[in-house]
Amino acid sequence: MIGVDEAGRGPLAGPVVVAAVALPEVPSAELCLSKDSKLMTPKSRERLFGVIRSQALAVSVAWAHPRAIDRDNILAATLSAMARASRRAAARTGVAPVLVLVDGPRAIRNFELAQRQVVDGDAKSLCIAAASVIAKVVRDRWMERLERRHPGYGFAVHKGYGTKVHLSALAKLGPCKAHRLTYEPVSKSAVLR
């Protein structure tokens, strides 16, 4: 089984990061600590990230960047990234057939692998929980890099979510290339910086 989950659908800036993870048939006690990344501290996620990377049968990450989100819409861009990450993870396992467990109610469109949607999957499936951790850590690290590229927005702190600090910076600086231009209030801001 391959678990697939995403991080970053709601923010005003940055990519959606999708991870697909295949775990060993008998996971270690450390791997069993995987749970919904939103319920973990950043330090716990970072520690578990290394455990997952070293013990998983396959880990794959795919991105939906802001321009793809603006062009295709958030759902289509996310599902496309889920398909790419799942295909790569399946190829890396070297096992066929595989079953892809997708966090949430939506099926991956035009997808040739067997799949099952699991609502609240990061609480019900260990491989989806592991994917949740990988996606969140990769995205958080990327948002810290975006802070260096686009100083003044506070991306390293709020990770692109619509906090007061972010909205204030957006009003003052206007959007940058990291922003999703079709998202309000970004769409109402000044010309791209």
C-alpha cells in the first residue's frame, strides 16, 4: 500500500506539496509514531521525517506550484501532484499491484493504479500519516527558503497562511511570485512584485 497526502492547500502563498509513502509490512515502533502532521510539534515532525525516509520502502514528493494552482484550480493541481507522487512511489517499490490510499474523499482522476479514498486518512492509515509528515516537513522547509527569496512577508513563520502579519505585508508590499494570484485577498492586491 502507498499512502498519499498533501500539505498546503489553504495558504495564500507557496506550493501544495504531496508525498506518497510505502512502508514495510511490519513497521518499526518508531514508524508507528506517525500520525497527522498537524497534531505534531515541528521538532517531532523533523525527527520522524528522518525515520520515515530511512525506513520506508518508497518515498516520493510532487509539487503543485502557485502558477499551476492558479491555472488549473487547487483541487485539479493537487490531484495531479498526487498522481505523480503515487506513480513514482509505486515504481520505486518494485512491487505490483499496489493500492494507493488517498487522504480525503476525492479520487485521483485518470489514474491507472488501484486507489481507495480514506476520509481522515492520516488518523486511520499509518502510510497516509507518514505521507502527511513528509509533505508537511518538505513544505515548511520550502517556505523558509521562500522567506529568503521574498523577505518581508514572514513566510518562515506563517508558512503562507492568511495571518494578520501576512495580510499586513501583502497590503504593504503587494503579492510576490510565491503568491497564488487567484486567491483572495491576493487577487485584490497590487501588481505582482
